[in-house]
Amino acid sequence: TEMENKGNNACTIQFNTDYRRMALFLLYLFIFVVGLLENVLVVWVNWRRRHSASGVLFCIINVSLSDLMVILILPFFMMEVTIERVWLWGRFLCKVTNLIYVVNFYSSSFFLAFMTLERYLSLTRPSSPGCFPVAGRRRWLLCGGLWLLSFFLALLENVHVDLLEWDEPGCYMMPEYSFTEWFVSVAFLCLLFQFLVPASVIITCNVLIARAVRTAPDVQGRRDVWLVHVYSLVFLMCWLPYHLVMFLMMIDDLDPFVFSCNTVEVLYFSFSLVQCFSLFHCIANPILYNFLSKSFRNNLLNTVVNYIPREIPAETRAQGGAGTEPNAANGGGAELGKQRRLSDVSTSHSDVGS
């Protein structure tokens, strides 16, 4: 019977790793170029308003900073997949890049969940301060607490990440003892804290927001209710495939005879693909929470216009700039007031109805 099981469990499937390597390089390159441009613009525009009373804006800045961190280390991943998981940059960068990646892994989801909860509270309880205090030290302490929690959870994996010399040097998580127990524990913590808890908060709050917007006659932007559900859908699309593959790999480690050899081959072949696909949240987040917002586009335009040098006419320079006073008093003041009003508007469609 045991020999029959081994015969039935033989691997008959083969994958072309060259195509996978090429696809991963192109995907990482696309995410790096587009994600870098998007998140730099988001941080550049919103950082000027970081002292705003909007807790949603504060969360958006932290999400973009988190995504920007992981984007900056993508060139290492691009080169690693190109040379078949060979790591050429030493032990220090092996551990640091992994730590940055896993910190983003958690922090991005934490701040998205808190932003969704903040958005719901600001819509249903306008007089409530929400999750994030309006300003001051408490806001920064809460923000620092989320980053520290992300750092702590990342360390649980990172302490076992090291540069291993086999045929070629590679950067792996490889505990010296109890590998299965460590892998299962880390995978379970990732599933719980990075996906299940944030997804529950995001989906629940977005459903409640959509219901509140539909039933409130004085709320504007009701035609954009569908976008609230897109927030939940994009989060699931980015992270559900990754955690599903991780969960199946965790089951395979606990009981190696549950899946056939072909199934295991598919799991390990697809893992790097779904891991890369999950990084599309670095592209999706700026679009959903910033570029779809008219107020953000106005702030971006105002920021760009402020950096464009204005040529002063020769007769105005000869008069010592006196000719600019009436403009400043008439149209200039109105324009300044307009810019201030634009800067006070919510930076995202995530503030539906606020």
C-alpha cells in the first residue's frame, strides 16, 4: 500500500521556470516604475497637509510611506529572480530588505484598516474625534504604535532570515531547529494579523459606509457608493491569492501526505507569482485613495503651479513690483482663498460624504 501511494504521488508535471523568471522581472519593473511615481506624488502633495485635522489623510500618508519603502527595495528582488534566487549583496542587505518588506506587509494593511474605520466614524459621528486624535502627541503615539507592532511581527520572521551558502548563496528564512513549527507559526500570524483582521475591518466598515450613504439624503457623492466596495474588492484581490497559497503550503508542511506531488509543485511554483502580484497594492492604493479624488487632483495641480516660476514683466520690475499690489488685493486674494479652500477639502474619495 505504501509503495502504491508513492507511485500515485509521483510528480508528472513540469513548469518552465525561465518564463516565470521573465514574467517576475517585468512585473517587478512595472510595479517599481509606476508605484514609485505614484507614491512620491502622493507623499509630496499630502505631506504639506500632514497637520490637517483629517485622520483619513494622516493614514493615507502612512500607507504611502509604507508602500514607498517596499518599492525602493524592489530592484533587489528584480535581480534576485533574474539570477534564480541567488543573493549577491551580503548578509546585511539580506536581512534588511526582508525586514523592510515584512514591515510594509503589516503596516500597509493596518493603516488601511484604521483609515476605513476612521472614514466610517467621520461619516456616522461627525462630532467624534475618530480613531486618530485631531492633532498632537496622541496621534503620533498611535501612529508609532502601529509601526512598532508591524516591526515586532516582522522580527518574528526576520530573526530566522539569513544568507545560506548551498550551491549558490541565497536569502532564506531557515530556522536552525523546528522549521515546520516556525514556518506554520509565522504563516498563521501573517494570515491572522495581515489579512483576516484588516479584511474584516475593511469589508465591514465599507458595507456600513455604503449603507449609510444610501440612506442619508443629505450626503453628497451617492453616485460613488460603488467605489466603496471597490476598496474591499481590491484588498481581497491583492492579498487573498497570497494567503490562500500560504495556507495550503502550511497544511502541506503539517501533513505531507494530504496533497499530491503535482499539487505541491503547483503551490511552490505559484508562490513567487502571487507574492509579486500582492505588491500591486502599491499601485492600487494611490489610485483608489488619492488620484480618483477631485480634491487631491486640485491639490496636486496647486502644488505644481506653486513651483512654476513666474516671469515678471519689465515695466513691473521697473516700478519695483508696485503693479502687483492691485492684483494681489483683487484677483490674487481670491485665488489664494480658493487654494486654501481646496487644501481644506478631503484628499480622497475615501471620505465619502464627509
